[in-house]
Amino acid sequence: MAALACASALTLFATAALPAATPLQEEPAVWKALVEFLATDNASKPFRQLYLQSDFETAPLVTSSMADTSRREFRDLCGLSSSDAKAMVAQLQAVNAESVPFEESIAEAGHLKLTKKKVPKARYVAMSRVTFDPTNQYAWLAVDLSGTAGAIMRLDKVDGRWMRTSKCGGWMRSE
């Protein structure tokens, strides 16, 4: 049901312009929710650092992993059609044309420290800016996990809180 709702919302998303004003508190709330999720999900081998600003440096890896947006992963995990996935990636690239710094409170949400360097041995997280559907109930952002793996993460607003619901377009760097 959520996938169907997301697909319907994203159809609007694909045909509509970016919302004129996404509430400023929503983007930090999405970042905090994802950092909290990553801390909980990786408790046995925690991430230690958050790269100090939004970063879409991994865009070529993300977009190449999403080259075939008709993959089952988009329908099953994120409820996206091929055209919706392409629209989402295009909007992610557009919103990430300019990076923004993270506040310490974002890192603290996942017990991380802000860092200026991406050192894979230190287990860092780098996140992009966030793009929203027109209703501001669904959000997507690119996440880089220590330069070795990442994905587009989808978060849904449930009872006023952002919750990570799925990931799509995952990638792994071959060494």
C-alpha cells in the first residue's frame, strides 16, 4: 500500500516543479532520522564520522547504478516506475548543485563527529541534500558509506517523524 501511495505521489513529483519552499526544518529532520537509523542498524560496527557538508560526489556511482531504472528494485523497494526514478535522480542532482554544511546536532543524532576528511578506515557517512515529493511526505537522498557502498535512501513521514523505509539504486565500489 505504501509503495502504491509513493508511486502516486512520485507521479505528481515527476510532472511538478520542485516545491517553491520546502520547510527548512524538514531537511535537517530527514538527515537526523537517517543518521539515527544508520547508528542503530550498524551498532556492531558503528560509523564514527559524518562528512561536514552535504556531498553528491558519489552521484556518478549512484546514477550509474540507477542506469536501468526499470529494475525490480525500484518497483519493489521504492515503488518507483522507470520514469519516476529518472525524475527523482534528476531532482537529486539539481538540488545538490550546491552543498550545505551540517550542524553538529545532525552528527550527534547518530553519535558521530563531524569530519573534514573522508577516511574509509574511520567509517564515515556522507549524505546529499534531500529532495521531497510535492506533499513533503516522501524524501530521497544519496548516502555514501565510507566510499565503499551507498544508495538512494527513501524516508517517509509517519506520524510526524521521518522513518527510513527503503533504499534503491544501491552501489558497491569494486576494489
